[in-house]
Amino acid sequence: MEQVFAPWRIEWVERDEKNPEVDCVFCAFEAEDADRENRVVARSDHAFALLNNYPYNPGHVMVIPKRHTGEYAALPEDELLDHARLKQRTLRAIEAAFAPDGVNAGYNFGRGAGGSIEDHLHAHVVPRWEGDTNFMPVIGDTKVIVEALEETYDRLHGAFGELEGAHESDESGRAIRFG
Ligand SMILES: [Zn+2]
């Protein structure tokens, strides 16, 4: 028995219908000036860090190149390096904000590997604790999950802001900027 609870996937579908010209949710979030609402927590020249709306654990972040491609080999070197640097910063921010026992970091390329959005690359960075279980099915309450995501956003936003090279935005509703 597996109960999947994903209210944001419904929101994402609705978003696609509202903006038919933008058929990729990652591209839509990257382009919009609504970082807090979209839970974009940090940005660099060629990438951005987005809280996963269906987190395995609190603090589950996706680091996403701006370029719309599902081909890892298609990323030019400067974009690859910029994306890797933002992954480093994401790891440091997660460690500072949550002090996990460990972290999983990686990609799901293709549906056979568990990928859901196949045509826009994204690296998962997931804090882990000894004996943890998948957070969403355990909680399973929309209001609690939304509150948890908002708290996670604030903690990570603060942790990114403490990192070397971070530029605090003037408005608290904006992602932390690097580069
Ligand atoms: Zn895209």
C-alpha cells in the first residue's frame, strides 16, 4: 500500500494551464519574480536552488540549471561549473541549517530511474537522518506540510545568506544571490 500525497503537483498542472506558453515548471519558476511563493531559495548566474514541494525529508532541495535541457552532456562548461558551485553551497547551507547525519545528492535520469520531470535537469540534495522515513506520507497533512516548507525556506534562506559570496537581496521575498 503506497499513498502518494502531492497537492503541489496539482498546482503545477494548474500553472501549466494558466501559462500555456510556458510548459516547463522549472523554466516558469526561474523566470518569475516570485521566489518566496515559488520556494526558489538561492540563485546563481546559470542555476537556481528550489525547495522540493514533495520532499523526501525537510530541507530537500533541487539545484537546477537555468538552461532547459534534459541532457547533462549538453551543459556548456561555464554552466556546469556554476551549477556545481551552487550544489556545493546548497550542501553547506543544508548542513548549517539542519545538521543532518548525512546527505544524498544526485540525479534521476529518465523514468526508469525514478525521474518525473525528464526534460529539465535537476540535482536532488536530500538531508538524511539515521532511521528517517519518507516525510510526506508520514505527515500527510497539507497545512502541516506547507508550514514545514515555509519554515524550511526561512532556515535555508538564512543559511545561504551566511555563505561566502552571498548577496542578500533587499527584499526578504527574494532568493539569495551568488555571483
Ligand atoms: Zn525548463
